[in-house]
Amino acid sequence: QVQLVESGGGLVQAGGSLRLSCVASGSIFRVNTMGWYRQAPGKQRELVASITRSGGTIYADSVKGRFTISRDNANNSVYLQMSSLKPEDTAIYYCNTIPRVARWGQGTQVTVSS
């Protein structure tokens, strides 16, 4: 079963950029769809972006035009390039398979200041 480790979060001012990384312990070649999720205090975890094995992507309306998801199957990694960040993007970000068959990792904190 795939194990996931997220990194790349941090504190950034509104309008700034961050690149999040998700590294799997095993090959994701056979995993059709990977996704990035986020959860803010007092809110439910939500899917913000997904990518298929062949590169097809879907984005939540709240991040369209600002976030870009990508994957590197050779390095068992999934990335989320975030630009034009807003305070409402503040959350813990997680990656996982879709449908979810792996345990949640620790996530990486993204904090966007005003």
C-alpha cells in the first residue's frame, strides 16, 4: 500500500507562491488518480486538484487558474504549484489516491498572511 509524505509548505504573503511535494514510498505508476486535499480549522477536508496517470487534471473552482498539479511517476512524486495565494488558501495540505486507499500523511501547513 502506498505511503505518502508531504512537504514544501510554509508562511507566505498574499500574492506569493509555494510548491508542494508529495513523495510516495512505492511506485505510483499503477495509481490512476492522485489528488491534493486541504483542511482548514473548522472546515471539512476538501479536494482541490487531481491528476490522472495520463495527465488529465481537475481543479476546484476556488483554485482554478492559480494552482497547477503535476506528477512525476519516475520519481513517485506529485506536486502542487500554487501562485497568487490568498489568505483563504491557509490550510494543511495533503495528498492521496483517488479513491482513497492509503492512510493520510502528516500533511504540510500552508499559511498565507494578509
